[in-house]
Amino acid sequence: MEIQAFAKLNLTLDVLGKRPDGYHDLRMVMQSITLCDTLTLTPNQGQGLRVSTDLHFLPTGEKNLAAIAARRFWEALGCPAEDLDICIRKRIPVCAGMAGGSTDAAAVLRALNQRAGSPLTPAELARVGEQVGSDVPYCVLGGTALAEGRGERLTPLPTLPRCWVVVCKPEFAISTPELFARIDSVRLRCRPDTDGLLSALEEGDLGGAARRMYNVFEDVLPPRQRDRVGELKNALIQAGALGANMSGTGPTAFGLFDCPEAAEEARAVLAENCRDTFLCQTV
Ligand code: C5P
């Protein structure tokens, strides 16, 4: 069985406050894009659950989120674990703010559920995903959605009008827990207009949605990294993007375009000084 696991982008990301359980209450608009990993699930003969990837530095076996998701799925159904090989071909950059690990886990949940004849509804499957990671419930559902709470309270939204997305992952990685810790120590000066973006989606107004994109984490990046993300966003706007933003806890920057030719030109320009640059569509 071969399945695709789509990357996510944050059109907005707001942190509302720290919770007693150590997590943060968030409010964010999420969007899945065609940039994806490919997972192959193959039953094996008595070898247990095995996970492998084509990136040597990623965890394999039981430590990979894909394996944890499989275990949680079988537990939720109350059935014994299967002998299964999960092979992941990575295309989504790692530690990039695009939910690469979470979307692989979500794809495993969807695949196992489908293979079992869909015993769990999408909402039940998302709840299983919650035990694996905060972004997994959204990745189970995909599309355009508002995510609140830890990230598990999901409201499907009108689909973002057709557009082209240029995604650019700078050469450094960012630690998510570290950035959450940084945000606790500052007073946020600027917040996204999430309600304005929701109205723009209701009206099918791509430009209005693109102009309202904002992510509070950009403000707490270490200075050099903030400059680099700002530089990429400026380059996207210069190249004709209707709006540009950073995704998740970064450092990926992306821009939305209403014209495929302009988007391809932007991809080519940005790829000159950023190797991980992709032209995608929403999904
Ligand atoms: O849930 P997940 O394991 O993906 O979260 C990774 C880290 O991100 C957590 O350990 C926590 O530091 C931070 N986080 C948070 N609040 C959220 C989601 C994630 O503080 N809503």
C-alpha cells in the first residue's frame, strides 16, 4: 500500500498563552500543500513493526512517529499489533515547521484505518492522532482548517481559492520547544488578524487572505535567523507574491501567487540562494 503524506503551512499562527500542562493554547489557520512524503506499508513475515526512511539521521523503528501512530491505532481498536514494514521516502524538509513527522504519522493512521475497512470516523482517527503529536489531528483531516487549543480543536474552513505556493526552507533548523520557551519570555507586539483572514476565506478573497497572513513566532527567532526569514519573505513579495509568511516554528517561508508563471519565476529566483525551494499547490 502506497500513500502520500502532505506538508502543512500556517496561514496564521497565534499563541494565546501557556497552559498548566506545559503546552500552549494556539489559534492558527492551517493549509495542506502538494509537497509530500511517500509511505509504503508492506506486511512482513514475523519481523514485527519496522520503520525505515531514506534520511539516515531520522529515527527508525519504534521511535519514529509513524511507528507510534501504528501502535496507537491498534490499541484504539483493541487488536494485536501487525507485522508491518513502513518505508518513508522524505521530500518534506525536516525541522522546517511543515509538520513533516506529524503528517507521516497521520498518513499511517489513515492507511491502517482504510485497510481495516474504516472502523474509525475521521474525528475518531484525529483523536488517536492527538496522542502522537499536537499537529497530527490536523494532518489526519488536511485541507483548510482553523486549529485551536493544543492544535486538536479543528474547524474545517472554506477552501483557500486556487493558488500557487512557493515554499522556501532556509539552511538552518529550529527547535520547536526552544521557540515555545522564548515566546513565554516576551510580550508579543504584533498578532495575526485571524478573524479577518477567516472572513477573506468566506468571501473567496485570495488577496485578502494572503495579506493577513502572520505568525507570532517570527518575532522571537534569534536575530540572524529572523533576518534570513525576512529576506526570503521580501524576495517572495518582490517576485509577485500576494502575501508571504513563516510556517509553524519556522524557518520555512512561503508566498501565495495567483498566477502560475509568476510563481515559477519566483521559484527559480529563490532557488538560486536556497536549495530547498519548491513550487506547490494547495490540497
Ligand atoms: O505535541 P508535540 O509533541 O508535537 O509538541 C512538541 C513541543 O512543542 C512540545 O513539547 C511543546 O514544547 C511545544 N508545544 C506547545 N504547545 C502546543 C504544541 C506544541 O507548547 N500547543
